[in-house]
Amino acid sequence: MPTVGHASGTVHYHRAGNGPGLVMVHGTGGDAVSNFAHLVPGLADIRTVITPDYAGSGQTSDPGGDLTLDLLAGQVAAAFEEPSDLVGFSLGAAVAAKVAAERPELVKRLVLIAGWTHLADSRLELGLRTWARLAATDPESFAAYGPLVGFSPAYVSTVGAAALMAGKPPHGTLRQIELDLRVDLRDLLPQITAPTLVVGNTLDHLIPVEHARALHAALPGSQYAELDSGHVVLHERPAEITALIRGFIAG
């Protein structure tokens, strides 16, 4: 696994394929492998795909304490090998937006999947605070809550709850959720100049689709697409999200 130095320590990332760069940023409670390994083959024929882990996930250095967008964006920016297209999912969308706003020389095109601008309503806050509380106090209920809010009912019924509850979350998941609660991109979004695609998911119970629509509205000139999927569209609709990414980054 390639590594690169950062002020926080070492950033670990995966690299695959050939061609111009494509950096993909994972979401809360995931990592580069769990979020993107199954999507990389569908993109590596046209891009050199870089999938970094940030603090709290994988082997990337974690200084402890509260996580910040400054820290995670700095770690992701360090993994760029050249100016590249940038894809962010969930918390990764917030991280990607910060990189695009503050390091425009790095970002050619930007894709924001299942993102939000800020803690705009009590429904979003309730969902995230419940997730955080279960992560801190009740591992069994935390494991069950993920599939309930992360996937559509039909997908859970088809795949089975047991399969979706398997696996241990990254060590920094609780602190990543706490960062979700503090995300506020409203001052950053007007600084984004890269062509941008925002993707919302109509069956998203964690970050309801209205938040993706608001993110699109806050980015004049951005393109917008919706998929009939739960929050974790990377797994629920892998062919469709790959096609959207490929079509957009191809210009």
C-alpha cells in the first residue's frame, strides 16, 4: 500500500489503473477498501484510481481527539499524485468539498455523493445523534442501526440483515460520526470552481435526499442526479453510480 507523509503522520492509500488521476474519499464508518474496492475495476481502465484512508480508518495516522475537516482534507490532499478528479461519499463528500474549495489547483472535476451542507434540520440531527449514541454505548444495536438507515428496505430484505451487520467498524467511527454533526460547508461552497456533479439517493434514511438537493442548489452550475437507493449507494447501486462517475469525469 503506498504511503505519503502529512503533518499528522502517514497517509495510507491504494492505487490502481492507468491514466489521469481519480481520488475517491470514503464515508463514515468505512475505509478505502470497504467503500470502493468493488468499484475500482469499473474505473481503473480510464483513470489512476487513488483511494486514501483518513484518520479513524485504516492505517492512516490518527492523532486522537476530535476529528476536523481540516485534518481529513489535509490527509486526502496529501494523497494526490497530480491534479485529479475527486469523488466523495457521505462524510467523504464534505471532505472532498473542502479540498475542492481550498485547493482548487488539485481538483479537475468533483462528484459529491449523499452529501449535505450542514445540520439543517432536526431529523438529520436525530439520526446522527442516535447513531453516535449507539456507537458509544450499545455495539449490538449500533450494528443493527447501520443497515436500517444505510440501505433501502428492499435491499436489506434481499441481502439479509445478518450479512449487512457483519464486520467490525473502523476504530474512529464514533469520532467520525461526531464530525458529521459538526459539518458546515456553507462558507466553503461558494469557493468551489471545479465542475461538480451532486448525487442524491431517494431512499436515503440517514441523509435524506433533500440535503443532496440543497447541496446542489448551493453550487450554481452544478449538475444533479438521483438514484433510487439507500444511503450506501456504492453497494446498493454499484453499476449505476459507477456509470454516473464515468460519464461525468469523461466530460
